[in-house]
Amino acid sequence: MNLTLQGRRVWLLLVATGLGGCAGVVTDRVILLPQAGGNPSAVEVQAGAQRLLLAQPYAVAERRDGGLKLSSTNADAVRTDYGPLLAQLPARPRSFTVQFESNGNRLAAGADSVLAEMRTALAALPAAEVVITGHTDRVGAVEANDRLSLARAEAVREILVAGGLARSAITVAGRGEREPAVATADEVAEARNRRVEIKIR
């Protein structure tokens, strides 16, 4: 079976039984697992000329009798049938978001509790990897917002480094106003867009 991913992060459970010689026995199974935070994702499964799109959590594609069959399962059944296999999957990334005050890289009220929760999550990871992405609202020039978003990401990085996380474990990026949490017209000051997203795994 061939897989084509349609989404930034797709979590799949792939099972191959190795019993292809028995009529009616499933030889391959693909299960689309739910994404963190309920984010949508999809995967296209192909066997020969046949294609199936899995676009809902726990959708299943099975290769059976030379063709693909679409079905579904649920969380309890997956845990029961594939518990040991699930235990071998890497930890899913966790996401945290902190907001910033307007026109600068000063954290907004409420950020301390988010950062404390994130530090607790980091402490449970033996070799954490962190991706920090800064964002702005649409007030100001695009180029200035690019610089500001990176400065915000770097400010959060320095907080983590000061708390003991290795700088080499952190990747930072600035996306400016390109990926708003809330779509607005140009020059609209939207607090929810003045943010840094921190993904840890």
C-alpha cells in the first residue's frame, strides 16, 4: 500500500499481519489516529489503482482479497488490539501558546501560568525538542512584523534557556502576520494574533 499525507501532522497506526496467503485475511491495515487538539488531517491509501481517503479519526483502510476496504474503529478497540504497538509510538508533540502585548516582545498577562505548565511537561521528557514560532497581528509593515515575530520567539527561547533547557534543543522561527489565529483586515490590532506557539516533544 502507498500512503499520501494530506495534513501537516498525521498519526497513523500501520499493521501488517503477514498472512497474505489466506483468503479473506487482512494483510495490511492503516488506522488514522486523532490529532492533538482535534486538528484535522487525512491520508490517502492506494493499492494498485484503488484509492481510499481516510479523513476522520479512527477511519480504517484494510487490504483484503486484493482490494481496499474502508471501515472504522474506536479508541477502546485500538487500545485493546494494539496496546503494545501504541506504546512504541513516539510521544505526541504538546502545544502551548503565550500572548504578547502590542508593539513589542513583552509577555501579556496570563503567560506565567502557561509557561509553568510547559516547564512541568518539559521536565517529564528525557530529551526534549522544542519548536518556538512567533506571530504578530496585522498592525504595521510586513517586514517589521517579521522581525517582531522572531524577536518574540527568541524572547521565549531565552526564558527556557534560563530555566535550564539546552539552547541546542530549541528551534525558533518568526511567521510575522502570515498565520493569524483569528483572521482580520489589515491594521487591525487583534490580541490573539500577538502570540508565540511552543511545541514540545
